[in-house]
Amino acid sequence: MVTGMYERELRGVLSGDEDMLASLTKTCTEAEKSDYYSIRDIPFMVVRAGGSLGIDLIAIRGEVSFPIEVKSSKKSVIYFSDEERLTEQAESMIDMCSMSGVIPLYAFRLKGERGDKWRIFTLDIKGLNKKQKLLNNRLPHLQTTTHGNYKMDWNQGMPLHRFIAYLKHLIL
């Protein structure tokens, strides 16, 4: 479902890499490009996470950090029930992030899309401080199906450029 190529792409964007920003924003509107390029003012240190904890990247800046799970698909909806491991990873991420007081992110890259190809989601996390709760509530959460399984609908996610713009104005 995910390849290292998309992890590198997101890593480059969040760290403010000029070449990656130029490549990714070729088909974006001027407003989207402006939001994307604002990451240069507030770049993250982004590292690849090792192991199979359900975390691909860790983005850190000042007092904020995000464990990030990267997913990609040609389809606009990813059903976690299609792969049991995905549900286990999501539940593990909830437990780990609730204990440590951090907001997890799911980054969904829709293949073949023009414009902003990325969407951001989170999970319901307990134990967050007031500012973190504000952000966690602002982000779209993974949805659940009628059978209680997680799903990620790209059309319901927050575009990455909006997430970047929101973070610029939010002091955590």
C-alpha cells in the first residue's frame, strides 16, 4: 500500500526541501503552493522510524512532534479491515500516543491525483494538553465502518497545505 517513495516525499515537504516542494506543487493552485512553501518558515526535523510500530516518520519542531503513518493508494478509500495488521497498528498507536501525550497523524497520498495529493487524519487520543486537544479536534479522525473497522476516506481528510498553514498560525 505504501512505498518508501511517498515517505521520502512527505519527509521532504515537512522538512522544507525546495526540490521536493517544487516537484510536488507543480499542479497545485497558487494558494496551495503558498501554503506548502510556508513550511520553509517552520520546518520540521523528520526522521524515518524503524520497526513495525505503525509509525513511518517522526516529525519534530520545538515543542511539537507527530508520529506519522504514511499510506498511499489509487483508490480514495482505504479499509483497514482489508488487512488486520492495519487495525492492530491503529490501536497500538492510540495506546502509545495516549500514554505519551502526542498527536498521531495518518498521511494519505492518493496516486494519480492533481493538485494537493495528500490528506491528513488523526485518531482520538486521551491525555493531551489544551492546545494539543484543539489541534486533535480540528483534524479529521479516521472513520469507522458499520462493523467498527477503521477506514480512511481521502475526500474527508485535511489537505496537507491546509495542515501546514494551520500549524503556522497555531503555537503549540
